[in-house]
Amino acid sequence: MDGKTPRGIPPKEAITGGFSGGVDFFTYIVTGLLIGLFFDWLTGWSPIMTIVWSLLGIGVGAWRMWQRSAEIEEQAEGISHGV
């Protein structure tokens, strides 16, 4: 494949409305919280796993936002903005 989106599938920005970064960050946090709650329920270690997995979700979300901002900066380096 040549890197283009398959025919008939809209680009990601059209689906998310440009809120992809924030939605991804929120999703990582909620996923970590749910995994932590599940492990707390499974093991009986009441708040420990929820705290650990929530912090992991926040960390992964922040790391992905950092990566995304670096990608945006790299793309913007080639744009002169008319100067």
C-alpha cells in the first residue's frame, strides 16, 4: 500500500473533529482506571492497583501527547507561513 487511506474510509480528523489528542489522553486514563479496578476486584488489594494503573494511564497519555506534539512540530518546520 502507498500510505493513503483506503477508498471509502474518511481521514481520522474527519471522524474525531480534530479532538483526537484529547480523546486519546482521556481514553488512556479511563483504560488504566478500569484495569486497576478489575485487578483490585480480582486480588482484593482495594486501592493499590487502581492507583498504580491510573498513574500508568496518565503517564502513557502524557507520553503519547508529547510524541504527538513533536510530530506536529516536525511538520511545522517545513512551513514558512509567508515569512
